[in-house]
Amino acid sequence: MRDINLLNTDSAKAPFRNLVEEALDDTGNKLVQYFSNDKLLVIYRINKGKIHDTENQSEFPLTSLSWLKETIVNGFWRLPSAGGLPKDKHSVSATFDGEEILLGRSMNAGDYGRTGFKIVNKSRKSHIMPSRPQEFQITDEQVEKVLLPLIDQLGFN
């Protein structure tokens, strides 16, 4: 696993394909951009501040995308009686290309009271706080509108 820089310059973005850009608020101050190369999906986030912007990103092996989709759709979103995960199972993890990915249910994904998921790459350090792993919170709505179609677009369905 090779560390990559924040995708906040043209030279850093050059080896990656820009897939989707999404504004998380009406002011355009919170943005998420999705990039990929032949090995990774990179989710780059920026919160624009009055003086400084806060940038971070999470990197996930492309080989994890089918598992993410399957676990969300047929695990967390399906009733246990229909083959979904048990009611008390709030997170699952698996390893892909030597990287441990954790997928957990979140009751405050990005905003108070909005359900969604926390996706963590426990094998990569946060670009903001290196003592913490990379993680990304995404609402159920964003999963349906952006992440699942993106996984399908990349051919991991």
C-alpha cells in the first residue's frame, strides 16, 4: 500500500479520473469529489472556511467496492428475516489487498439525525490527524444517489 497525497493540486489529481462532484450544502462550502485510478476509489472532501479550508480524503481499494455495495444493500438495508444482518450488528469489516475496511451504521451521518454509514480504512492514516484511520461518513440518501451508481459505473456491481 502506497500513501498518496491529498488530491488538492492538478499534479496530484493527474493520475486519477474525476468521477463525480457533489455539494453537501446549498452554499457550496462543503464539497465531496470522487476519484479513481486502477487501484483506488478516493473520496476527497473540502469544507471552505472564512480563513482556511479543511481538506481530507479517504482511500479505498477498488476490490472492496462490491463488498461495500453487497453489505449495504443486502446486509444493513435488508431485514434479518429476509437474509439481512442481525438487528444488533452495527458494523462489519473485511480485508482487501491487505487493507482493513470497516463499514458501520451511523445515526448521525454528516448531520444530526440523518442515517447513513461510516466507512473506515483502518490501514491508512488520516490526512488531518495521522494517529487516526481514514474515515468517511455518508448519508443513506448520498449512498443511493451517488455511491451505489458510482460503484455500478466502475463495473463493481
